[in-house]
Amino acid sequence: MKKLQNVTIKGTKEGLTLHLNDSCSFEELKKELQWKLSETSRLQDGNQLITVKVQVGNRYLTEQQAEELEELISQKKNLIVDSITSNVMTKEEVEKMKEEQEIVSVTRIVRSGQVLKVPGDLLLIGDVNPGGTVIAGGNIFIMGVLKGIAHAGCFGNNEAIVAASIMKPSQLRISKHINRAPDHYDEEEPRDMECAFINEDGQIMIDKLQVLMHIRPNLTRLERGR
């Protein structure tokens, strides 16, 4: 009998991980997966749910194929699919990643009631007035005065930062963290360019721009080339 090698099942502390061969046909894969899951289910005791992570390597799965795998696995005793991951990205996913890594340059004043939002990094040459809001999926760099709201890393990026020539925000947000700025700024006091970031304790801190080379050494993207 031909040895079945298209499906490898490994137990982890979190549950099961299925490694599926990406070179065989999808129908072959399903047949072997069904057989091996049936063998595995016979060895299971109790009613405890077991999470399953599926890794399909370099195979591209259509939405229908992913649903078929999930249904096949979920039919087995106590198994629930946690994730299905592939090394292959769709054109839409590549475009989204490209947008999130892009630096968008804007020259304008963001006035009260206005919202400026970009998917990647934002370089704003201008001010953010009180009542104005700037939002970015990545970092926010403001060559001007920040007096409104700035929300960096809006999709959950805790490494994002906010930098401004003059930092006087009404509110700062990085990922899900929120910090209201102190109201003791001296209008006459000269200030260096500052940045806001999340420290190791999960708090938003404001410091001089020079600290970025130490706390975010990989911030620059120049080394990526064209």
C-alpha cells in the first residue's frame, strides 16, 4: 500500500497543527485528510474541544476550498478550526500590504471637523488645528503644529509613532492606546521636535525625537531600496 504523506498532524500545547502538501491534487489532499483525522479522533478521549491550525504551504486556496477543509475538519469529534494559513498572497492582499507600507505626503492644514486618513505612513506638511484629526495605519510625521487628534497604528500597530515639530495635541492614540495631552504647555516656551510612542509598560510617552534611533531602530525604510 502506498504510504500516505500528504498530511502531517502534529500535537502542540494549543491543539493540533495540520501541514498539508501543496503539490498533490486538492481531491487527494481531502481524502487523506479525512482518513488521518478519523484515525486521530479514535485516539481522543473526553469532550474537550481541540483547536486546529491548518498550514497549506505554497498552495492557493479559493474561498470554497477553504470552506471545504474547514467543514471536513469540523465534522470530526471535538475539532474546531482556528486558522488556515497559506504562503500564497492574492493580488488584493499584495496591494493592501503595499498601501500599508507606503508613505503618503500631504501639504495642507487639517482644520476643525476635518479628518485626514491614510492606510500607511502619513507625512503632513502643515498643521493640525484643534478639532482636526489625522489617522494612519502606520506612523504619523507632522512638519508643523499638532493641536488636534493624532491616531497612529490604527489597525493595531503598537510600534507606530507620532512625531510633530510642535507637539500640543488634544489627544494622542497609538493602536488601541489613548493618552490625553497635558494642558500645561507654555506657548512661549521653545520646544524641540517631539515624538510619541508606546513604551514597554504599554503607556504612551512623549519624548525628544532623538530617542527614536534607540527605541525604534528599524523605523527607517530606506534600506528596503526601490
